[in-house]
Amino acid sequence: MKVWLIAEMTFHEARQRRLVWIGALLGLLFLGVFALGYHYMYQDVSRYAGAFTTQVISAANGFALMGLYAVNFLGVMLAVIISVDTLSGEIASGTIHTIATKPLRRWEIVVGKWLGLLAMLSLFIVFLCAGLTLITWLIARHIPPNIMQGTALMILCGTVVMTLSLLGSTYLAALANGVVVLMLYGLAFAAGWMEEFGAIFQNTSAVRVGIVISLLMPAEAMWKRAAYLMQPGFLREFGMSPFGAGSAPSSAMVVYTLLYVLVILAAAVRLFQRRDL
Amino acid sequence: MWAIEAISLRKEYGRTVAVADLNLQVCQGEVFGFLGANGAGKTTTVKMLLGLVRPSAGQALVLGRRPGDPTAMAHIGFLPEHFRFHPWLTAADFLDYHARLYGMPAEERRRRIPELLERVGLAGWERTRLAKFSKGMLQRIGLAQALLNHPQVVFLDEPTSGLDPLGRREVRDLIRELRDAGVTVFLNSHMLGEVEAACDRVGIIRQGELIRVGTLEELAGGTLQVEIRARALTPELIAGLARWGRVVRQEGSERVLLETAEEEALPVIAAWLVENGARLYALTPCRRPLEDLFVQIVEGAQ
């Protein structure tokens, strides 16, 4: 299948453009800073909280969630950066001409690129989540609950953004595409908070608006679910925090998001098949 | 079956007609030159024939199949006008990637890639990144990728762009080799000299319309130009040449360029000149330069 060859080339391209190495280096830097901050936080909280284990766990988890929140944000940014000109760049430069005239279908080019980008994004998020979990365990003997599910949901969050960006890159230039995708993400981010505040103050209109926007752009909803799963039960009861979630989108929303990704990918294939190169 | 066939092929961009109802057939094993001024619709036509651009109307067939059909594309090679590449790849990796896109087995790739690098004069550059290649070298590696699959049809869009005179000659030789091997070559070029030297037939496109197709002789309208070099060419003798055609140019009293309808007239002209006192040194039939024909046809169509 030529799809795998295109995926391999997409990954290879990112490696050659030093995206992978820069991502890994900055990821290590992030983990270093996080480890330092987590160490000092845990030292101070342990000293002041003393025997109040709940408070210590709460603080350990809260700071871990803060780190995971940053990982999710970095994942979203990486998703945009790696995909924003993946097709439009090759169309504008003409590189696509020698590829699209080989014996392969256009859908294989789009799906191949998507798979290559997905592999890169997944590696980045898994690397950071694994590193972060190792740090919290080494310092506080704490592992955020449901970290595997949370990581998968964070990958799904980045995948939504990356797939939308891939769709945009079939027609839009890099800058315009980047602006559109980031604006959409910003909208979903605001909608997530609107939904959460609406739930707290029992404002059904705010909740509905939040839900509708989440359906249009479900990336932030996946983070909300990830954050909800990765915080201990008593924190969920406590309500919302800047980095966690007081309520979680349902499993149905996860299924919806998976379908959403497939539909957006299909739309990208359709647009790319129809456009002149 | 035609190697390339366009049936009422049309492309519109809004109100602009890039290609207007183009009908064209190219035989298998033929070297076909496609000429036109900038913006005439040459590249759009090539892109439609390759499935890169969707026609607004009409149909294109390459090797009897729709453009873009992987079965046909497996037997087609293409060098785009503005050949771009992945600059981080080495020459060998670049060819390997494209060979894999053709589905070529590893063993064949190992044999074919050095062979092609040698053929385009890039032996020894296998491990060099394309980013370090000159424009001419990039054109050569582009040619190599167009020939990877032993194609039956090759589309070359300005293949000598960026090449030095030696490189241009090598491309002409390569085109001849391809013709000898029975490969159909569709050549887009501004270099009329190379089209003239390499092509069996020529098509001229102007503002999206194919205005003439034929061999160079057919394009010349069946006329032949003869250069006469002689002494004692009197004005009466020069005027007398008019019975066999038209005196196109006279340089002094010793050189005349005559346009005549048929080759059979040449011995008769020679005998008549000698009988009438001219000292004939040379009577040389010469093909009309394609550049003259091109300008005449394009301007005539305006």
C-alpha cells in the first residue's frame, strides 16, 4: 500500500526538518522544568500539610494535572505546526506534481500524510505523558488516575486539531489555515468553560451553547474528559479547577469525536481529489 | 490505440478559457513537440493529460485510460516545468522514494538507480543532498525520476530549462534514444531548436486553441527553401527564377534564397542557371527554421 510509503515519507520529512528533534529537546526541557517545580511544590506541601494525606495527594495531583494541561496544549500546538502546510506547501511548491502523477490514488496521499502526522503527534504526547508520570511517581509516588485513557484522549484532542488543519491545507495557504484552526480551537476552549460555568450556575442556555460549539469542534471536550478521568474522585466532587474539569463529556462524545475525525478526513480526501494541482 | 488522445478537451478558470476544445492524437513511439507562447495553455494541457487538473469538458486518454488511473500512470513518466523536490533527500534516496511509488521491487531499484544516475551524468552524486544541487543537476535528477519505470509515455515540460549547451545536447540525445526504444515523448519546450531537432510532429497552441498540427514539412505548407550560391547571377537570371517559386532573399549578386514547391525542380533550376551563364557553386535545399514557421503561424492566426 502506497499509504504507508507516504506516511513514512511524512514522518521522515518532519525528522529531516528537525521538527522531531526540536520537539523532543523542548519536551525534555519542559519535563526538566516540571520536575523541578513538582519537587519544590511537593516538598513544601509535605512540610505544611504534615499528616493530612488528602491535602498532599490533592496538591500532587493538582500539579500533575497542571503539567498534563500544558502537555495537551503543546500537543495541540504541535498538531497545528506539523500539518498546517502539509498539502498546501507541496501544492504551492509543485513538489506534489511528481508524486500525484505516480500510480497511486489521491486519497492515498491524504490518508498517508494523516497517518504520518498522527504517528508524530502520538509519539510526542506519549513521550511527554510518560515522562511526566515518571516524574510524579519518582517524587511523590503518585500516578495520575486513568493516565492511559487520559493520554489516549489527549491524542484524540490533538488529532481533531491536526485533521482539521489537514482539511484546511487542501485549500488554504499555511498562514490562513493556521489562523482558522487556532481560532476554532480558541472557540472550543471558550465553549468548554461556558459549558462548565453554565453547569455550576444551572444556566441551561450557556450549557447548550457550549455543547453546540463542542459538537462543531470537539477537541477541548476531549481534554475535559481526560482531565476529569485523571483527577481523583474527591477533586471531582470539589468542582472545577483551572486545569481539571468539574463535569465530563460522556463516552458518546468520544465516539462522536472519533466519527468527527473520520468525517473531516473524508472531507479532506474529497476536497483534495477535486482540486487542481 | 493512441498513446495520447484529447477529445474536445477544455479548461475554464472562471471566464478565462485556458484550453479550448482541444483535439489531439499522438501515436505510440512518436516524439511530439507542443509549442506555444507563454500562457498559451501548454502546461494546463499537460496537467489535464496527467490528471493533475480536471477538465471543464471533454476527455483525455493516455494509453487508452483516463489520466490519473494508476494502471496507466505506472507506464508514464513526467518531468514538470518547475520541478521541485524534497531538498533533504540525497539523490539516491529521492530516486528510491519515487521508485517505491512506482511499486518497484528492492532488487530492481538497486540496479536501476545507479544506472539512471549514470545515464543523466550524476554518477558519484548519490549521497549528496538535493539542496546542494545546481539547477542543471536538479533538472537531470528530475529527468532520471521520469525514466525510473521504463515508461511507455514520457511528458517532458521544458526539460532543458537550466541546462548548459552540453546538457541540452544530452537531453536531445536522450529523446532520440527514447524514440528508438519506442517510447512516446510529449515535449513542451520554448527551445524551438531542440523541438526541431527531436520531434516527429509539432502542435502549436495559441490562446488555448490548437491552431496547427503536423510534421515540419507540413507546417511549412509543402514548400522548400533552396540556397543558391553562384557567380554571374544577373538581375535577369534572378528574375527568371520566379518561374519555380519565390525569391525570399538576395544577398549581393552571389547568394539567393528561393522558395519552391517541390524538390524535383532542383536539377532543372541547376541546369537552367548553368545554361544561362551562371557559375553555380552550390544549390542547397534547407529546411525552414521552426522559429520562422512558429512566428508565421502564430501571427497568421491573430
